[in-house]
Amino acid sequence: MRAMRILIANDDGYLAPGLAALVQAMQGLGEIDVFAPEQNASGTSNALTLSRPLNIFEARGEHVRGFRVVNGTPSDSVHVALTGVLGHRPDLVLSGINNGANMGDDTVYSGTVAAAMEGYLFGVPAIAFSQAEKGWAHLDAAAAAARAIVEQVLATAPLGGAPWLLNVNIPNRPDAASLPRVLTRLGRRHASEPVIRQVNPRGEPIYWIGPAGDAREAGAGTDFHAVANGRISITPLQVDLTDHAARPGWAARLGLPSE
């Protein structure tokens, strides 16, 4: 039997410590290929670059040797790998380890989750990994936790069947690898903080997107609650955005048949 093939991507860019840590942690599980953005692409969600061609080059640095670098988004990186550049179909797509949480509404904007989702959209099982706090504290422990989770998932959800998509958030703790893991649902945040207005050197107004809102729905069972209580959150995600419960009401309201 051939070795398992793993494609790894991220959204913090190919030089991010979290990417190197995840790649190192997966050594020995199979053949690893890395496709990652040239620049930090946090918050780009599922964007694909359609207005210009993409360039890909091989990184040469000590900790990134052999990584393939894409001057585009996280989704671009996985997309080009799966549609011809890689040359084979991976068995598993991993994304991360992200510098900061991707919980609740964050998942809508997250490039980390989007990279994993791109694999899922192509029928490949995928996992997105994030540390709960920025700064890379205890990254080695988070990487060990990621390795343990991948091994557990592979032992219980064999590859080759229907694809699945998991979003994992790991507390920044030295004992992260031994923390309990819980299956969660996405929480919700309050609306983002107001935009930050500044003036550039030419006297023109410029605007920064404000910080994300605080957790609003963070009760038991949510990813926010799990991480706040020292647990690793594992949330199964899906791509279907249809509001199935609302369809009959809209059909009656608009006088339309419901297919």
C-alpha cells in the first residue's frame, strides 16, 4: 500500500512558525506537500484570485525548504495544488496552525478554515488548526496536540469515504497535548468594533477594520466555552448555507412552490 499523502496549507504565510510546526508534527504520517501563501492572507475567507495569473515558487529557507509558495490566497494555494500543480490527489488536507482563534463567526472570514474547506469542496477530508491566542506561545505543545488529533481521527474515521471538515482550536498551554478534547458547535460574537479612522501623510482619511466583537453566545457546548475552560474544541463544519427550516415559510410568503 502507498503512503498516505497529506497537503498542508495556512493563511499566515509560508514563513509563519505555525506552518513549520504543523509540518514537523506530521512527519512520519505520510508524504507531505506544502502549498502556502507568499504573504499573510488572514481574513481572506474563501477568495480565489481570478483577475491575474498566479506564480508559484519553491522556498529555500532552512525551515521551509521544499514548501511551494503561491502569490495568492489560502484557497488559491489549495485550489492550484488540487487542480493540476500537485500532480496527485492527497488523502488529507491540513491547514494551520493559525496565529489566533478561529471560533464562532471567525470561521466565515478565516483563511485557515477556507484552505481546509477548499480541500473539502474537492472531496478531500480536511482539518483546520488554530491556537486560541496570538503570539505562538507553547506552539510546540499545540503541534503535538494536532498530531494526536490527526492520529485519533484517522483511527476512527478512515479515509476514502465521504469527506469531512473539522475546525480545531487549541488553548495556548504547555500541556495542550494532554488537554481533554470536546466536540463543539460554533458560538457567536457580538458585532465588530467600530472602524478606526486615521489620516495618512497626505492628509487623506484611511480606515482600519475594527477588532472582532466579544463572544456573545459562549455557553456550554460552544467552541468559546470549551477553550475558555481549558479544552481543545473540535467542531464539524459543513458548507451548505441553505436555511432549510425557513424554506416552507418563504414559499408561502412568496407564493412559490418549494422544490
